[in-house]
Amino acid sequence: MTFRPLHDRVVVRRIEAQEKTAGGIIIPDTAKEKPQEGEIIAVGPGARDESGRVTPLDLKVGDRVLFGKWSGTEVRIDGQDLLIMKESDIMGVVEQIAEAQKAA
């Protein structure tokens, strides 16, 4: 099944948190919090302004993003747990350092 979000909504797949801390301590499942980082897997066409023109989204498929702990609506599509949220719920895009250095 394919899913296409409407307007300024995006579909996000959570990126699982690491199992160990930097010091090597293993974190049990009961102590883990839901990850607040994810990957965009689908984007809507954009929001309409007052004149009816569509304003495209700044996000694209494949972007790694940070979002709020309680952002979005959890859904299950094709056995995957996903989040549907508005673009405004996303705090920012996480860029890899190597990619940022290439652009500079």
C-alpha cells in the first residue's frame, strides 16, 4: 500500500535510539524513551495560502529530522509504526557533518 499525506503533512519513521550509552552502559527497554529523531518517508504537496496558491514544503523524502516528544499521530501502515505530522511540528533537519562540509 502507498500512502500520500495531504497538504503540509509528512510521514516520519522513527529512528531507533542507541542500545548503549557513550560509556558502554546498556539501556533496558523499560528505561528507553521514544526517539525524537526520524526519517521523512513521504511529504504532502504543501499548504495553501489565503489566495489559494500552494506553498511547497521545505522537507523532502530522506531528510533526518527532530520533532517533539508528543508530536504527530501514530499510525501503522504495512506493519510499520509511523508518525503523521504537520511540517510545523518538525523542529529541524539533521545534516551529516560530511555533507555540510561538502556544501561549504
